[in-house]
Amino acid sequence: MIDVAGGCHCGAVRFAAQAEAQPEMLDCNCSICARTGFLHLFIPHDQFDLLQGESDLTSYKFGSGEADHLFCRHCGIKSFYQPRSHPDCWSVNYNCLDAGHDLEPKITKFDGQNWAASKAKL
């Protein structure tokens, strides 16, 4: 396991987590991920600590309403959220990690535009 840290653009939201050294990540093409460049690094809830900014987060739900998209209310960055695909994990945006980590991710394309069929293949 490797310790990582990250957060939003303005620094109001900060987190620390433990991740696999060579994590399997998803690059989703759904309507929100494609527009924001979100790369999914799944972190079990017990390996994630929100260090600051809980009161700075605002929630957005759409479609099924199962995913809870959490954005910094100041800068608008979604550094992590609760995905519907992995209910026991946070999905951390790999692009929001601080520089200097030693992760070597394996990134798989995920067809979020056809979510149900793609989820069945996971």
C-alpha cells in the first residue's frame, strides 16, 4: 500500500488515503466523467480520510440518483465522490492527487454511456 494525498484546486478540501501500488482504474465516458476528465481510483472507505473541508462540499445527483457527486463549493472541483458502481469505496480523481506519489495505475476504459452492460462486465 502507498500513502497518497490530494484535494480540490483551492485547497479547502483535503484527503489522505492508502492505495494499491498498481491500482486498476477506470476512465469512464459517461456524461459527467468525460466532461470533467475524472480518472477513477477506487479507495475502500476504511482507507480514506477526509482531513478537511466536509462543510465545503456540495452534493449533486442525477440519473439514477445513486451516485453522490461531491464538489468543492468554492472552486467546483470534484476530487472524490461516492460512485454507484463501487458502494464500498470512494472514487478519488487520480488527477486530484498531490504530485510525488509512486502509483503505477493500469487504466481501463469504461463505457459509462452504457452503464448497466458495462457494470456487468466488471
